[in-house]
Amino acid sequence: MTEPVLRVIGLSGQADLAAVARGSGITTDAAHEIVSDAEAAGLVASGPRGFRLTAEGRARVADALRVEREGLDHATMLDLYERFGRIDRKFKELVTEYQLSDAPTRFSWAIAGMSDVHPAVQELVAGATELVPRLAPYRGRFESAMEHLARGDEKYLVSVTLDSYHTIWFQLHEELIELAGSTRTDE
């Protein structure tokens, strides 16, 4: 279970225990135990905003991702990544329009757009989880962000300071890029 926890920390850059638990789909107590062991092993370091990977931790995550990628059906993974790309374009258009608009109704039409995007995202995550079970927490994270949005909490669309839809989307994108054998630079 150490590698999935390290992966969550790596995707976040820095993560507190609540974020580690949420991203890993484990309890905060379990996250604390794993992170403490990882810190003792020199894989993570603590700082004022949470935990971050050390060079040894980044190497361990890279090795685990390589092994995971080698065990995947490459054609199925590429198909999943292409499906992601179609949804990604829609989501990015919606977010860009939302961010550039000053219309008083921008949040209501963004939510209307999300009602089309969200089911496709959940279907995509279900498919990704079949291939890579450790991705299962994304489903609940997206659902939680969508519930906040449905209650009118605009921050849960694009804020970088919480587990917003955009933040979760960015992390899932990074996961799929690497599982497809690509890099952000290649994109």
C-alpha cells in the first residue's frame, strides 16, 4: 500500500494526511501509519504544508508505475486515454468559458455543462479502475466535488486549494498520461 500513498503525495506536490487518505481511499489513521513509515524510510519529508516525496520516494513511485504500466494491456490503455481526451476537451472548454466570463449566470451554466461531463467522467473512472484498481478513489472524489457544486459551492469547480473537480481532473490526467507511457511534455 506504500506506493499508492506515495503516488498521491507525488501528484499533489505536497499533501496533508487528510488529502493522502482521500486520494488513497484509506482512513486518516492508516495514512498516518504508512506516511510515518515512509518518512522513517526516507521516502517522504514533512514540511509546513504537509508531506512531499524525496528523491528516493520519486524513484520508488517511478519504478512502481513502470511495473504497473508493463502489466497493462497497452491497446486498452490507449483506448481509455483517447476517451479521456474527448471528455478533456469538453471539460477544458467549460472551465475556460467559466473562468473568462463575468456573466452573473456563469456558475449556473457551468453546472449545467457539468451535468453532461460528470456522467462521462464517472464512466471513464469505472473503466480506468477495471484496469488499475488503485484509481478507485477518483470516483468518490469526483462525486464529492460534484455534490459541492450542486449545493452551489463554486470553489469546487476550479480551486487549487481544495479537492475541486479541476484538481482531481488534473491528477487523473497525470495518472493516465503516465499509464499510457507518455509524459506531460509529450502532450
